Amino acid sequence: MRLKDVFELVMLAAIWGSSFLYMRSATPEFGAFALVAVRTGIAALCLLPLLFLRKKVSVVRQYWRPILFVGLVNTAIPFVMFSYSTVLLGAGMASILNATAPMFGAIVAFLWLKERLTGLAVFGLFIGFSGVVVISLLRTGIDLHLSVLPILAALGSTFAYGIAACYTKKHLTGINTLAIATGSQVFATLALIPFAVMLWPQQMPSFDAWVQVIVLGVVCTGFAYILYFRLIANVGASKAITVAYLVPVFGVLWGVLFLQEMLTLGMLLGAGLILFGVSLTTGVIKFRLKLA
């Protein structure tokens, strides 16, 4: 990759890593549903002008059903669950669990698309989920609401990402990515509006919370999508997806710097196991397994 591409990759990881920081800070004031509805609505407003400019509105109209599904499973549902879990787990730990998405993608592809899982990939899944267990054990002694449920919500989110990735591959391969990104944000917003209205906070969120949700929508969603698809066009999807390995680094870093979250040895061990497992499952690291 060119130096410019590397810079954009790192910048994208830093942006997506910061999204956990903003979710951690703004969700308590907005609530998960209202926060995500505003976030996706702002992102849609950022992407719609590009969609019209590139004359891809007809693509969204033609493929609205599969794009609607992607909007629900890749945006609305996981964003809400991650907003909830990030408040209770912390930005750093939530960003680490977010890295399990490629593992769930591999499992769903094996079960649904009948894609082959090599012995090395299965070993990677075992290592990766061992990291999840390590992180879960860090929450031992905390009640169900503060420990098990937010971890399950985070894993449910990454499982949803895996389903969405396989669904996109099966039903939207070759379809304009800007149309998918924009349409999914629009449909996610429309789906969340009724819940956001019903659960809108009684006390108006503070100015700081509004700034954070605007940054989430404009930078962490709208601009990030554009940057991600630009990377796919310039360096290819296989290299662009490596951003997933950098996001936890920045998620933990921002949590430590701005939220004074603790970075423990257990978190580092869990993160290392998850990232190593993901790299084996996705084929980033390859070597021959020799069984005695």
C-alpha cells in the first residue's frame, strides 16, 4: 500500500475506535434507541447528497428489500446493542469485543453459504473465543445486568455483522457500495424513529451529548463509510478489512486517555487472543498445522 493509503487506514481505525468513546459518553443521556436514530439520521443526510450526485438513487429503489435487511442487521440492531453494552463495559472492552465480527462472519458463511472452514480457521475460532472467555472472567463478581448481558449484547452485535456480511455477499454482490451504505442508513433511521420517539429522554440531552452524537453521525458513520469505500477501491477489500485489527487499539487508547478507563493485563491478554484468533480465521496469518 502507498503511504497515503496506510495513513487513511490508520485514520479510519482511529475514527471507528473513537465511536466507542462517544457511545460511552452520550448513550446515558440519549438512551440507546434515540442515540442511534439520531446518529444514523445524520449519517444518511451526509451520504444522500453523494448518492444523488452520482445518480445512484435508482439502485436503492431497485434493491430496497435487501438493503433494508442490511440496514436493520448491519446498523440498527447492532448499533443499539453496542450503545447499551459500551456504557456498562467501557469503550476499550467493547471495542475489543467488536473485533470478533470476522469470526462470526466465518461461522455464518460456513453454516449458510457452505464456505469451507480449514483446520487452521477452526483453531483460530477456538483461540478467539478463548479471548472472549478471558474478558468475560474479568467481570466475575459483578451482577448479571452489569456483566453477562452487556457482553452478550456486544457478541450479538458482532454476530449480526456476520449475518449482514454473508447476506450482502449473497444478495448484493456487485451492487454499488454507496447505494448500500446510504440506503442502509436511511432504512435504519426509519426503523428506529418510532422507538426513539417512544423512548426519547424526558430531560433534553446536554450540549456536549449533542456534539458527540453529531460527531458520531458525521465523522464516525458518514465520513467513515466514504473513507472505507475509498480504501476498498484503492487497495482492495482484503486489505481494507484489516482496519478491524486496528480499531481495538484506538478504542482502548481513547478510553484510557479520555475516560480514564483502566487497561489491565487481562484485557491485553483477551485482546491478543481475539486478534490472533481472528487473524487465523480470516487467513491473515497462515502456517501449516502439524498434528502429532
